[in-house]
Amino acid sequence: MKLLNKSILHLMTYLLLIVSLWSVIFYFNMLDEIKGSVDEELENYKRQIVFKAEKDLTILQQKTFDEGFFSVNKISEEKALSFKDTYEDTEIYAQDADDEAPELEPVRVLTTVFEQNGNFYELKIFNNMVEEDDLVKELLWDAAGLYVLLIFSIW
């Protein structure tokens, strides 16, 4: 085997390792950025809902997610004072325009507490997330394309 062929083979191997490592790091950074953006949106929804609840008490009657993207439930003062905001990744059944039946969709849920007229309420708000399996597939294809492009460029 010629030295040039050995060099190219080593270069291809190192490039594959570098592109693979870069893809993993990029995936986690992108997922973290997506979650941060969704969390900011959930915080914005929280402020809007609490503000509207001051003017429209019917918002406090929304006990389930059936009527929208949030639910409000009355809780005790003790529970409210010891509560910390939580963000959770979960799935709910939802139906898109192109779905025949509801299917599980990934969502991020903010659970928080607020006070209204001396009463305490637990507020749960959800927002859609990117499907991680779709993100992995796209990133895998993009990384493979980048690797092939690099190899052809070097060759």
C-alpha cells in the first residue's frame, strides 16, 4: 500500500472520529438550546396566564388540559410555600392535522404556583418539543453528508 493511500486511510479514520464526536456534542448543545427556548416560552405563558387570571376568574376553573395548554388547581398554602418550579419532559396524546388518530407527542411541562386573592393555585403549562428521534435522524444524515464531503474534498 502506498504511503499516500495509508495517509488517506488514517485521515478518513480520524475525520470519522472527529465528525462523530462533533455530532454528539452538537446534538446535546442543540437539545439544551431548544429546551432553554421552550422554557422561556413557558415562563412567558405563565406571566400571561397569571395576569389574565387577575381580570378573568374563569381561568381558575380550567382544571384539565382538555380546554387548552394549561390547567389550574387550587392547593394548600403549606404546599404552595414549599413548592419550586419544575420543568419536565413528557408525552401527551395529541392529534395533528395529518394524523388519523391522536398519537404521543413530546412536550415540556412547567409546574408552578401562584397566589390570587389569598388562595394558592398550581399551574401546569405545556409546550410542544422537538421529537428527539427525528432530531437524531437528521443530525445523523447531516453528519454523514459532512463526512463524505470532507473525504471527497481531501481526496
